[in-house]
Amino acid sequence: MEFGVYIHIPFCQQKCFYCDFPSFAGRERFIDDYLLALKEEIHKTKSNMGYGQDEKLQPKTLYIGGGTPTVLAEEQLEKLFQLIHEEISLDFCEEYTIEVNPGTVNENKLKLLKNAGITRLSIGVQSLDDKYLQAIGRIHNAQEAVDTVQLAQLLGLNNISIDLMYGLPGQTMAVLQETLRQALKLKVQHISIYGLQLEEGTAFAKMEAIGKLQLPADEITEAMYDYITSELPQQGYERYEISNFAQKGFYSRHNMSYWQDKMYLGFGSGAHSYWQGKRLQNLADIPSYIKAVPENNWQELEEQVSEKEHMEEMCFLGLRTAEGINKKQFSQTFGRNLEEIYGDVIIRLTEKGLLKDKEDSCSLTLLGMRYGNQVFSEFLL
Ligand code: SF4
């Protein structure tokens, strides 16, 4: 059985102004207890799945995200890798990623990651301009981000992804172009690019509500999007998903498995799982999660995904990728062809130039990627 494993580390040194992930600043005092709860959760989940005491999970991909996993001190990172080693086997693992925040690593920590078997780093760079890094609440400056990437490369960690953002407050096209130019010089294997979204409950949403946030005009943000999506492919980065670009052979396998509707287990506070047709979500509050694991009630949600929702999700997720919805997978899963369910939608959107309909797949055109949300809404049943 093929599946991925996600491990959530919910601690951050400071909350970035745009971030609505289940991550918290100022909770470092819980880290040690959190790691104990994490181990217990993995162990109990395995035994609920019928694993023997010494049997380990054997995921195809393993991803440690957050939050900021690298905010953990060296001894705590060692404990994290030890507990993973005790519960999870890397024997069949094709990709082992950890998220890294440039303000929280040094040479020792990077060596520790490498020695633990990490094969891929996902580094939150966001911008290579100090003014904008400060404006969005990042804890590092541009030079620290560059140093982190280069140090990792020197240590032989040669599967590196960086995250960048556009549409930042006050950001101009020239600033974005310069960040991209600097980023390309780093010669990383993978780049994820996200437009700033105003999410409820974030510092930015509050600033916006009182008129204190100056975002670029829509035309500028759209021009940034056009620039990025044409520049990166020209520089040898294939756009394999709406927001993700990679050199040949460096797609994120873990994230691909989400988009391909594969099963995954998520561990830690706020983590999600998708397992045998069920969607599960853990308690997001750190102390509540730590208390709930020994009492066996760490999940705040467990629901069966209906066939209708499953069809919609397979389409939304598949359409995010360049390879699109896999028609064979759809008919094998549901016993009906994609066309039986979505024939009219596919014809209409293909005529509008938003979809490419092929014999074995259905995917977004470049225009469709630009208006992704509009296309996705047409796939709601
Ligand atoms: S470091 Fe990452 S998870 Fe933490 S607040 Fe910033 S964006 Fe969110």
C-alpha cells in the first residue's frame, strides 16, 4: 500500500503577518512534551492499523513541515529524528523533506539534517529584499536566506526548493524581478511561488480592515504573475503545478501524491490525514493536542468523504497539475468515465480555451491556470 507521511512541527519564532497555518510563536516551552506526544500518536496509530510492536510505517515520501521544524534546538531535532527512526522506516522512502526557515539554521543543524537522511530541503525565502521581508514579518534577511541555500549546497544537500511570494505590500514589478533574478542565481532545483492572499485572522487581515495595508494594484499583481510564469520556464523550470516549478526530475514527490489523490497520514497538532476514504484532522491547539494523545482523542474531525466530494476533489487536485486529471484513475475509482460526469463542463471549458481535453487526461491550458478558481468552481457537482 502506497502512502505518504506528514509530520507537523507547529512552533515558530514569530508569526509572519500573512500566515494562517496552524503554527504558534512563544510556545517553545511545549516542545519536549510535544515530541513525546508525537511519538505516542504515531505509535498508537500504527497499533490501531494492526502493526506489531516493532513494525514500522513504510511511507513512500516523508515530509516534516510546520510551523518551523528548524526552530527546534539541536538536541530537540535529534530527539525528533530518533522518534521518527523508531516508528518509521526509510527503506522505501523516495523523498524525505524538511522545511527550513533561514533565520533558524546554522552549519551544525544542516549537518544534523543531512545525517538524519533528509534528501530535500524546502526553504522559506519569500523575498530577497530586506525591506519586504521585514514588511511581511519574516525573521531573517535576504543575505541569511542566500547563505542558508549556499551552505546547504556546500554540504551536499542538492535537492533544494525555495518558496517565494509576490504581491507583497508596496512591492513593485522591478523589486519582484530583482528577487527572481537573485533567486535564479542560487541554481536551486525547485521554486514554489505564491501570490499573497489575505487570510482571516492574520495580522495583514487586521491591518487591511483598518486601512493600514497598501497592496499592489490588481494589474500589477497580474503582471507579476505573467512575468513569473513566463520567466521560470524560460530558465529551465518546468511548471508542473499551478504554483510549482522544477528542473527535470525534481518535482516534489510528496506534494504530487496529494494532487494525485493518494493516501497520506499526518501526525502532530493540526495535521490532516486522508486514509481509506476518510478525512481526519488533529486538534490544532498545542497543549490540547499534548493532553489528548494519552487520552486517545487527539482528532477533532473524522469524516467519510462522499463519492461526490471525492470526484470533485480528484478533479480540483488533478487540474492543479500539468498532467491534469487522469481519466483512467477516475474511471477505475468511480466505475464511471470522467465524461459521463463532467462531459458538458469539459466541452464548454475546452471551447473557451481553458481546458485541454486529451484521450487519457484533462488539464488546464495556460489561460486555465490563470483563471484556475473559475474552472474549479465548474467542477463542483
Ligand atoms: S515561518 Fe512559516 S509557518 Fe511560521 S508563521 Fe511564518 S509562514 Fe507561518
